[in-house]
Amino acid sequence: MKKSKTSVSFRETVRLTLRGFKVWWKENPRLLLSILICGVVDALTPYVGIWLLARLIDEIAGGRNSQTLMAYALALMITTAVLSMFGAGLTRWKNVQLDSLWHTQNKVFMEKLLSMDFVDVDDGRVQELRSQIWQNTDSGGWGLYKLVYSFEAIIKSVISIIGAIMLTASLFLLPVKPESGKLTILNHPIFILLIVVVMLGVIFAAPWYSVKAGSYWVKCADENQLGNRLFGFWLGSLGNDRSKALDVRIYRQDILSKSNLAKYNPFIPSSKLAKASRGGMGVYHAMSGAVSQIFVGVAYIFVCLKALGGAFGVGSIVQYVSAITALSGGLSKLIETTGDLRNNTSFLRTVFELLDVPNKMSHSDMTVSQNSSEKQKIEFRNVSFRYPGQDKYALRNVSLTFNEGQRLAVVGMNGSGKTTFIKLLCRLYDPTEGEILLNGIDIREYDYAEYLRLFSVVFQDFKLLSFELGQNIAGSMDYDSDKVSCCLRDAGFGVRQDKLPHGLSTKLYKDFDEQGVNISGGEAQKIALARALYKDAPFIILDEPTAALDPIAEFEVYSEMNKIIGEKSTVFISHRLSSCRFCNDIAVFHEGSLVQLGSHDVLVNDKSGMYYKLWSAQAQYYETEN
């Protein structure tokens, strides 16, 4: 049974919290060490001053020995100065480590996402988990973020409690003088026990109310996540993303986004969290503050009465009042932090649900070279596939053999299964049924990373990065300049390359360099093709490689295609059937099935086949135009 967000056991809180600390220790142990050392020093520093000040006041009110007064005064000044300087240095060290907090947390999640199987990255549930984690961090600092600041609070609280107990223990042990009359009742063990119980009750009650108030963040998490996501989209992505800029202005998508934000905005008076603040959440916060003041009042009365009864002097009043107030604050903060960690457990569940997604595609260790032959051969054998969470098959009973050096065109209408076929070939997904063989061995038996190196792919929705042109081609900071230039010229980018201000060092786009060069969609497609050539993999897959090119540029690319590809195996996907004629075979997909396989001349003469229908549908436009 799935646990509710508010159903959290103590054991689960401890387990997930400790696991979270292990993540931080692995990524940046200096962060926790700096918090630990700085917290100890910060918590103990006030008690040194309190103790010395109490002794100084006692001496002023009592013996007034000048040498003793001078000694206490100098000790107070020196220790305060030294501890302050030492604490300032430690605080600076801690703050430097805390400055990396956001980047370190992002590194944890980015490394997980980049190492994750594509099938999981493409899964809507994983995308939702990732979004929830970011929204939880942004809206209330929950998740891994909360652990760091909770750790600091725990350290300071524990040390503060220890120091306060050491300074307040004598408060309950020093007796009121017998001649104090009715005040001698303060010496009775039952009265002392009663005072301790009252104080502890108040100490525990105040943070309990605070924790109850904090639990409303958990109850309102869903609304906060959605609202914060919409707010970030409207305020950040919508205005800054140049790929959206044209549509935003033509269709006023900013108004639509703003309207949705108004409907789910967690930052307005009518939101669920705002109503909670005016209701139960606000009441619990108020009760927490009120109860804390009751404790202070009880502590002051008890200390003053004992001093009035002659149990100790004026200096001890300062010591006990300060220490017992610090004890209250330490215990309250510790309990409050424990409650925050309990509330944080539901957010840590989301964190570790993402981090625990297993990689199922990289366990085998057979290398391709261990089962190599003179020519590589890939075979689809009765392969069927449906996407996770879908009932309908995207591919059904596909069988074909693809030999090294062969050029295969894959055609069909939108949604026929062409791109799914490519994803299975590259093992971005595994078949739901059937198997895919490389040299007679199921591709799941090979080392996953090595199998991926067999393919160079130009995806239909490829992406280039805002780095140097040469780095984009090579996928590396260092590259072979001559080879990069050759690949760019083969891909038809040579003329444009010669005009670039800094050659291969020219930055693409302007994200990181205002002198960067904006390139057109067709130019980007040529760069993507050059990137595939540079990888020099035995199999090249081109998914609509000329969709963004003008007719002249497309003709140039196809005229040089045989030269560009050479002897490599090629899978070519295109809606323009005339561009498939340089391929040996054409695979025709329709509604997830492979319905035809053969050369262009054979398929175009089969007037009952799907290829003839597609060819005729495109040819009539050219005939009418001519």
C-alpha cells in the first residue's frame, strides 16, 4: 500500500535522514565538517562569556578585590575577542561551503539523470519526480537541502543543551537558607520536580506547535509545486526562451500562462497555504510563541525566588537566567528540528525514488569485439514494442535483417513506427516482445555503452550546445581540427565555415558569448550531420536529415551522399521518397507494422502496395507544378 505524505514513522525518518547525510558526505564532506566545527564553537562561545560575566558581577557585589576583578575582566575580553575571531574564520569557511550547496545538489540529480537508461528518462513519472524535487526545494527548501540546515540546527542545539545543563545544574542543588521562611519550600524535592516538569512541558509544547504548523507545508505541497512551476515558467522560461519568443508574441501565450498562474498561484491570499496561515497554521505558530514566553516567565520567577532566599548571589542570577533561557532555546530548537526532519521525510521519499531508479540496460559485459566477424549484421526477429503505460503497440511483429554496408531507407506516414524502430535499433528501448540480434547474439548481452558506440545518429529533434563549433562536432574540448573541417565540408557547411569570425572556435548562439553566432535551422542540420560523421561509427542513422534544408542544399547533400557515407551502414528515414533512391532497400512501415521491403524499382511497380500510394501522393504535386 502506498504511504500517504503525512504518514511517516520514526524509523523511516531516521533511515532516510541518515541516507541523505551520506549523500552530502560523499559529495562534499567539508560542508558537514565546517557546519559541525562552526556549530560547536558558536554554541559554546556564549557560555564562556556568561560564566565569566557572572563571576565578575559576584566579585563586584562581594569582595571587590581589584586584582580578581582585573583578572576576570581581562579573561572576559580576551576570550570574547579570540572566540569571536576564531568563530568569524570558521563562519567564513562554512559559508564558502554553503555557497556550493545548490550546485552540489543539482550535480547529484544531473549525474543520476545522465546515467539513467533512456527508457526511464523518457518516462513521465521520472520527469514528474524531477519536477517535484525542484519545486519542493524552491518553495520551502525541502528534501536534501533541508538536511544541511537541520544538521546545523541539531549541532548547535545539542551543544547548547550540554553547556546550559552544566551551568544550570547548581540552580536546583543550591538550597534556600533556613531563615528564608516560606521560601524554604523551594528546597523540597517534590517542588523541584514540579518546576522541572513544568519547564520541560513548556519546552516540548512550544516546538510541538511549531512542528504542527510546519506540517501544513506537506499538506499543501501539491498546490505549491504546481503553482511554483507555473510561476517559474511564466517569469523565467516564457520570457527568456528565444524558441518561444515568436509564438508568445503572435498568439499572446503570455496572457494564457498568466491566467493559469492566477488560477493556481500559491502566493496569493486565496491559496490553500495562505488560508492555512490565517487558520490552523497561524494558530499553531501563535501558540508556539506564547508557550515559549510562559517558560521564560517561570524560569525568571524560580531563579529570582531562590536568589531572594539566599541560595546564590547576583552574579549567579545572570548565569542561571541566561543559561536556562539558552537551555529552553536549545531543547525547543532540537525538538522543532526533529519535527522538521519528520515533515521532510515525505520529500526525501521523492528524492530517493528518483535516485533509486535502477539501470537495467548496462549489466552485461560482453564486448562487440568478442563476437565480431568480417561484417556486422543486425537482425530484428518478431519484434513488438509498446511504450510504458500504453496499451497500443507502436511496433508489431517486425522482422528484417540489416547487413554492414547496406543502405536502408525507412518510410511511412506519421505515427507508423519509424522513429520507434530507430530507438530500438540503438537500444534506447528494449523490445516488449521478440529480440534484436547483433551477429546472432541478443543485443542485451553486450556491454551497453559499447553497443551505443556502434551508432552515429542525426535525430529529427537533435540539439546543439552553445559552445564552440569544433567542440559541438567532436563532443569534446579537444579535437582533430582537420577532421572536423573535413566533416563540415562533407556535410555542406564548408562555405559558411569559411565566413565564421573565429573558425572552429566560434561560439554557437549567444548564451555564453555575446559574440556568438546564430545559425539557421538548415545550418544546424548540417552541423549535426558533420557531428555524426566525426564519430566515425560503423552505423549511421539519419532521421529526416534534410528537413530544414532548402531544395538546392538538399540536392547538394544527396548528390554527395554516397561520398559522405562511404562504406558505412546507413539507415535513412525520410518523408521525401525521392531522396531514398540511393538506398539499397526501402522498408515501408504502416500502423506499426513492416508492410513492404524491397528496392525502389520493385516497390514503385507494386500498385497495390503502401509505397506506391505514398510515392504517387507526392509525385502528383511535382507533376502539377511542372
